[in-house]
Amino acid sequence: GLRAEHSSAGGHSWVAPRFSTAYKTGEKHQISLAWGEFHQLPQPQWLVWAPQLRPEKADHWVANFQYMTAQRTFRVEVYHKNYDRLVKFDPTD
């Protein structure tokens, strides 16, 4: 899927792709995989000093295994997040 976003505060628009799939490996088991691109604007106080800042971006990968019975659900999940364009600053400035 795709998620289109626009920020009037920062004047930025972007499209964030998303993907998710699941496969039932047995009557009570399932595996799934998801990936998505996520954006967020820098904090407003940072935009005051640097209005040229672009939205921060992160790629998320998630894989999980799930075992379900009538009384219980057991789920194991692993994930990886890769951040890009994060606001960084020197605290001595």
C-alpha cells in the first residue's frame, strides 16, 4: 500500500510505501512480515532555527511467528528500524 502525507507546517509532501503479508503455516500457526517507511516532522522549536529541515524518515522491518489456541496466543517478533535524516545538533551551540 501507499500512504500520502502533506504537512502544511513544513510545506512538505511525501508518499510512504507499506507492505504486509502473512502465511498460515498450520491450523494454529502463522508467520508474517511487514515493512514500511515512516516520516515525521522535526520538533517545531528546531524548525524555528532551521526551517530548511526535511521530515525525518525511518524504515521499519517486522517479522513474527504466532501460535494461537482458544485460551492463549504466543507471539515472537523481531524488528529492525533504520533511521535517516534525523535531526542532530551540538549541545554546546
